[in-house]
Amino acid sequence: MIRLNIQFFAEEKTEKATPRKRSETRKKGQVSKSADVVTALSLLSMFLLFMFAVPWMGHQLADIMTNTLSNGLNNSLSEGGVAKLFTGLVLQSGKIVAPIFLLSFVIAIAANIMQVGFLFSSESITFKLNRLDPISGFKRIYSLRALVEFLKSLLKICLVGLCTFLILWMNIDQIMMIGQKSIGAALVTVGKITLEMGISATVLLLFLALLDFMYQKYDYEKNIRMTKKEVKDEYKKTEGDPLIKSKIRERQRQMAMRRMMQEVPKADVIITNPTHYAVALVYKDGEMDAPTIVAKGADYVALRIREIAKVNGVPIVEKRELARALYPLEIGAQIPETFFKAVAEILAYVYQLKGKKL
């Protein structure tokens, strides 16, 4: 027995995502975003805040310690006194740390809006049973993306450590002299070096975050690519199946043709080319300002118009130049004034045959 093994290869995703695909992925919360940008901007803002707010924070902490040691401990150790003491400490401490939390919150929101705009989606936090699948989890842990994230973290640790070491090495003399300084001067030196390390490290992290943002954008564009079949299927959903649309247009043409042919028996005269064109005209005195085209056609349609006209006794008049001139006009349009004389002569002739007056 001969067995034929047929191997199916998935079609490669080579096409850029369509606007509809981008909109759908955005609604699901799948956007191009780097968490490193948020982290780097938050850290940078924190160190800049410390640079200007450390003196104020130091005075506030000194006031808390002075008030607590001088006045707070003199209160009675009753339940109400202890509660009052701790309530005051919490409020005073909250006053110090409130700017830090507020700035962190604002920077985090601004950094996300800067990357993806205003977006709210609950898709990413929706509970799904397939997330508990150990095989899928294993694939996520040992995937190429996980390896890239590991290498990124390792690179950040190495670069930040190198940056910190360089700052310490540049200030080695001041560090060695700390033991000979007063407590206040030593704290100023330590704070200065700490701020230098923090700002230098965060600037470096910000540069790495920009690189990560570009990588995330590339990876996002790669993941949302579509196959040619998906693009065609989406076009069919958006614009409609071309085959169905062509059938609808054909049906519409047929219905329009039937309506037009129903008007031929009501016409007063058919002007022909004689075989290529046929134009049916009707004129109702007192109701129309000028003769109106109720049907027209070329070749086979012209032949059908003449056949229907013969069956219904509608006069057919051969006027080649006039037929060619009237044919471009739309059905339902009144003839221009330039053709009044020629058409009036034809209608007078037709009415004379029928015993009517123009």
C-alpha cells in the first residue's frame, strides 16, 4: 500500500495590516507599547523631583522628628493619645510622599497616552481558560520573545551597573573623605552622588527605552501582518463579494431594462439610426415643456425597442444624425432646445398619421 503524505504549509503573512485589522487589535488592547518608556520617564521625573524637593522634604522630616520627640511623647499613653499621635504622623508623612505618588501617577498616565493614545480595553484582563494551558504557558516562557526580553533585562542591568560604577569612580575622592566630614556635609555628599547616579542611569534607561519602543513597534507590525487570503476575505466582508456585487448590478440592469421596455408602448415615436440606435420620445401637451426620452438603446437593445414598437403600433422614423445626437442624453431627460425644430417636424408627421394635433 502506498501512502501519500500531504503536508500543508500555512500561508506566510506578508501583507501589512489593514485599517480594520488595526482597529480590531486596538479594541482588544493589542498595541505597540514599551513598558521601559514608562519606567524610564517615571524614574527620571522622580530624581528631578528629588533634586529640587529634597531640602523641603528634609525640613519636613526634621519638623516631624522635633515635634514628635518634644511634644508627642509628652502625651498620655492612653488609647486615644496613641491614636492621635499615629494619626498626626501619618498625615505629616503623607504630606511629604504625596507629591511623589502624584507625579508617578501623572507620568505613568502621560507616558502611556503618548505611546498609544486614549485607550480602554478589558480584553487583556478577561479570564480565559486557555491561559491555564500548561503547553501554551511553556511556549510563552521559552519563546523567542521571552529570550529577547531576558537579553534586554541583562543588558539594562549591565549598563546601569557600569554607569553607576563610573559615577562612583569619578567621585572616589569625595567618598573617601566622607569620614572626615560632619554629618550634614556627609549627607549632602551622599545625596549629590546618589542624584548623579540616578539621573545618569535614568537617562541611559530612557535611551534604551526608545530602542525598545522601536523594537516593540516592529514586533507589533510583524505580529499583525496578514496573509493575502485574509486581506481578500476582509475586503469581501467590507466591500462585499465581487461576484455577488456583479450579480446584483446585473439584476439591477435587467430590472431597469424591463422598466424601460414597458415605457416603449407609451412612446409617440421611435427615432432610429436605423439599426445601431433607437430613441423613444413622448410628448404630452400641457404637461411637458419639451419631448422627453423614455427609452433608448444600441444594437440589440435598439432592435428590441423597434420590435416592441412594431407590436404596439408605435411609429418608427429613421433620422440618423438626430438619433446619434439624442442617444447620449439620459432617460427621463427632456430634449435640448437645439433639437426642438427637428423633433417637432417628426411629431407633426406622426400626429398627422394618427389624426392628432401637435
